[in-house]
Amino acid sequence: MNEDVKVEDLTRPQAAAELERLAALIAAANTAYHQEDSPDISDAAYDALKHRNAAIEARFPDLVRSDSPSEQIGARPAEGFAKVTHSQRMLSLGNAFAAEDVTDFDAGIRKYLGLGPEADLRYTAEPKIDGLSLSLRYEDGRLVQAATRGDGSVGENVTANARTIGDIPQRLSGAPAVLEVRGEVYMSHADFAALNARQAEAGEKTFANPRNAAAGSLRQLDPAITKGRPLRFFAYSWGELSEPLAKTQAEAIERLNSLGFSTNPLTAICNGPEDMLAHYAAIEEQRATLGYDIDGVVYKVNDLALQARLGFRSTTPRWAIAHKFPAELAWTRLEAIDIQVGRTGALSPVARLHPVTVGGVVVSNATLHNEDYIAGRSASGEQIRGGKDIRVGDWVQIYRAGDVIPKVADVDLEKRPPEAMPYVFPTTCPECGSAAVRETGDAVRRCTGGLICPAQAVEKLKHFVSRAAFDIEGLGAKQVEQFYADGWIAEPADIFTLKERYGSGIQQLKNREGWGEKSASNLFAAIEERRKIPLGRLIFALGIRHVGEQVSNLLARHYGTWEAFEAAVREAAPLEGPAWEEMNNIDGVGKVLATSLVTTFAQESERASIDRLVGHLEVQPVAAPKTEGSPVSGKTVVFTGTLEKMTRAEAKARAEALGAKVAGSVSAKTDLLVAGPGAGSKAKKAAELGIETVDEDGWLALIAGI
DNA sequence: AGACCTCGAGTTCA
DNA sequence: CTCGAGGTCT
């Protein structure tokens, strides 16, 4: 009955009735989806219902129902886009905040390239558009795929939507056979305002800022909706190419422009840091009148041959940096300080704020890092707040670090209420009451409750099912919390007995809010699927301190099987002896890490929990590469310089798996030197000794196909 | 021993 | 995304 009434025109009683109606509709749609094979309403219609519900709740927060659809667990998953693996990773950029960071950037590059301060070195400088990056793949001049950045390696296929954007050509003439153009999708201020006006008029939700509007528009499942949204695109980079575009960054951009792409008119060539900073100032001055959002200036080494020499760090290129504009600031009142307990027992203080808009987003929480941060003293120079302590009741200045994480920048002592007392950091865990202690030299205070602490237990379980660990579909953070609260799951092993214990458990699951027969059987199937688990994932899932994803894979590659790994950890328990030495000799594993691993396994309760878990699993070994016929078997290899296609730790592990011995320095015994860019004295020495030297590609070719 | 780099852990909002 | 800290390189 209220369906056609705009959200903002609803009276209170109407809103209450509408929320009731929507709750019933959405619940019915969820049931239909979970219990039958075909949902009864389209995704778009379903989303519209949820949007309307959220909009009304936002306007009448006190009318939010206890059975509100926005709170439901196990609701219909967002119908996703297909995944796309980028042929070349889409990296992010390093950040500069001060002029000094820019001069450091220049100095670092000169040093890396072996150039003096006077040598000619040019950079491009262009505005950093605040939108979302997109990679467009053209084959033989036709647009064949458009993908979002995603996590850098795998993005989402949004080709149909990208085709609706006017700035994106469908066809190119005179382009390389394979051309991946990268750039930014954005919305202008004028278009954003007009869109929001239309949205409001239609009773649809409005967007907080142009960036969200652009992101929301590009990620529409129905391209027809995207087509109606005024999106634009600036090209600024490229991925895979069948032939080079040009010799310099500036010429490449010009080439993209002549192929029909919009490129930013404020792109300039700068000669050194002074020039770069001047251009930065010039762009900042025009910021308000550009008509679209920018959040900084990007500098890139102009010479593409030099870019190639500089290469990449793990997540960022060495030859580019983003010089950010100062973050937007806002003042608000600190209403409370809460303590959260993490997986490792870390007590993290969180500021509860009177909601305030910062950079187009309403913020009501902010991280306070740790005890010292609140106290206003810092071990390692975080002096943004000039040594002022933070008290409940204070007026605090908030900014969003990297435009994401809200932080407290300053405290207004003038406005401090006289009754405000310094915050006393708890020395017991607020969740379980165990002592919370701070190791000397550590910034964090940790709950000592271990598995007794419910917060730690839940966080460990969440970690266990997380994406890089067991990644069980249908068992996310929310479900884990609920199952833990209901006593269904107390430790990881319990996940694998869930079906036995709640056997015809589907019956019981079905009675839960938001669960139907289909989602329950899907969950059990997903759990079954994960009984087979790669060794690296298992080690990571255990959630041992200092043992993250990378280290877990390193350990898995080194030991190969669960049996070998487990035996090694047990034998290393005295923190000495051959097994201990071997572990410490793994590249990337040091004392702190090895101690953490070995002592965790040595704890009776942890140990028992791990044994119970592994009993339910079939751990897949890391395929041991054959060392037979390996061209490097028995040889001594040294790596130097920067490796671009693998980490040093990875390279070493791989070489050892192939039967080579990896040494740290070049000597007469060295058989082969693998030298990446930036190689220095080792390469010189190898040349003097007449030792065979190859670059990274040569090394990869050598070991290929084994 | 110090500089540099990577990884781990924790955090927010849509 | 950022900080802190562990680990390696020079």
C-alpha cells in the first residue's frame, strides 16, 4: 500500500507499517531462495526491497524491527560477477604525504639506478582521480573484457557495464593486437548532483559521494541501469601489450589519447622534485574547480626503460608514487572508549564517536591503536596529537587515514569538560577477566586467557574459516559467532562433526532464522569439500602468532607433508638441536617466529585441539618437485639484486626443492649467480671469479619444465 | 649495526 | 589501509 510513497514522505505510522511489510516480503524471498531451486523474484527486485528497507530504517532508526531484514544472517548472497584473473597484476601505489616524501622518492630512485643528483631524470605528474580503477582488454582493436581491480590479482568481469560508458571506445584502429588499457572510472560533480536528485525523486537511495556513486553504478548487475548513469573514464596506464606503446610515459599517454581515450589534460612532465612539487601546488589550486574529485597527484618516472629497470616491490611499483592531499578533518565528541579483544588476545581500544561526516562518510567509530596512543605518548614518534591524552567527553578531531580508517588526529583541550578523567586502560581482559599483560617493548596489551577467553576463541574460529584459510562457503564470521554462542562449535574440529552431532541436523538448522534446507545442505557439502585441505592453508588456519599466510606457505613448501611438518615442530621443541636449526635456516623464518610456532604446539590444550582437528582431515602435501634431472641439483646458487617474479624466500625454497644449495654470498664454490636489477658487489665479484651469471628470466627458463 | 623490505595483525564502512 | 615488528641485506 505504501509502495509508491517516497521514503522521505512517509509518516511515522506509515513507515512502521512499511517496515513490517518489507520484512515479510524479504523473509518470503529468502525462504523461496533457500528452499527452492529458483527464487521467486529477480535479484534487482530483491535488492530494491532491501534498499528501501534500509532507507526507511535510516530515517526512522527507532522503528528498526527486531526481525529487521538488514540484520538477517544467511540471507541471499549477492549475485556476483564472474571473476577475472588479470594477466598482469593491478598494483596500488606507494604514498607520499609531505614534500619530504617526494624528495625521498626521487633520491631513492637515483640511488637505485646509480644516478647522481645532477643526472637528468624526468617524471610525469598527473591528478589522481578519486574513482575506481578499471582494466580494459582490447584484442585486434575490439573491447573484449573490462575488469575491476579486485585484490589486484583477481577482479570482477564488468564488461557489459563498461560498454555503456561513453568515454570507453568499443573499437580501436591502429592499436596493438593485444592492448590492456587501465584507468579510472569516475563521476563528475555535476552528474553526481543530478543523479542524486533523480534518485531522491524516485525514492531510491542517494549516494554519499561521487566515488560511491561511480562504484555503485559500475557494479550494477543490470547493464541497463549502468547505461543510465553518467560515468566517465580517464586512461592513465596499461597492462599486457603485444608491442610497446612508446618510449616514455608521456608519449604512451598521448598515444592512448590518439587511440580515442580521454586522458587527463593536467598531465605534465617535470624535471626533478622542485618541479613536481610546483605542479602539485598548481593542481591543488585548481582542485575545487575541476568538476570531479581528485585526491592527490601521481608521479611516474617518464622513461619506460627506467621504469622496467626499477621494477616492483611486492605490491607497488618503485617508479611511481601518489602524493596525497591532506586528509579532510572533522570535530566531534568522544562518547566512550571500548576494548575489543582480537584473535591473538590483543586488547584494541575503539573510540565511540558522536556520528560525524568525514570525507563524505558518516563515521561513528575510530581506532585508538593501543594504550600509549590514548595516553598521548608514543614509543616510536607518532606525535600527531602532540602528546595530549584522550579522554571520554573530549572534542576530538577525526580524519580517515588513506581515506579509509578513521583516526583521532587531535584533542581540543579548551573544550575538555572539567570532569573528564584520564582513561585507565584495563589490565584484565574485559571478555574473560584473565590478566592482560604487556611484554616489555611491546605496544599491545594481551589477554592471557588463551582458549578460555571467548573472544579469542571466536576470533580464532573466524580466522579458521576465513578466505585464505578453510574458506568454507556458507560459514562466514556471522555464522561462526552464532554457532559459537549456541554452543554448536567451540573449536575448529567441531566444524567437521557438526553434521554427525546435529545429524539430521538439517532439521535443526532449518529452524534457525534465515536458514532453509537448501542452505543447510549446502553448508554441509561445503564442509565435506574442505576435509581435503592443502598443507599451507591448514598451517595458516591454525592462527599461530607470527605465522601468517606467506610464512605458512613457506613452511608447507619446506616440509612438504603434515607428518614431516608436525614431526619437525615436535623435535624442535627444546629450541635447539638439528630440527630447530633447520627451521631457523628457512629463509623468512627467524627466532621469534620459530619460537612462537614450537611453543604453541608444545602447549597441551593447543596440541590436543590440533590433533582433534587433523583427525578429521586429509591434508594434501605440497607436490615435491623432482630433483632428478634438475639442472641445478647439487649446485650452489646465489641470488642477488631484486627479484620481480618471486620473493627471495620463494626463490630460495624453490631452488632448494630442486636440489640446489642456496648461499648468501659469492665465493669460489658458487656455481651460479642469479642477478636481478640493483645487483651490486656480488655481481662484480662473480664476474671476477668467472662465475656463470643469469638474470631472473634466465633462471626461470633454466628451471622451467621440471 | 643500521637501512630497507615484507609480513602480520588489527580496523571502518558500504 | 597502516603501523609495528621481524628478518635480511649492505
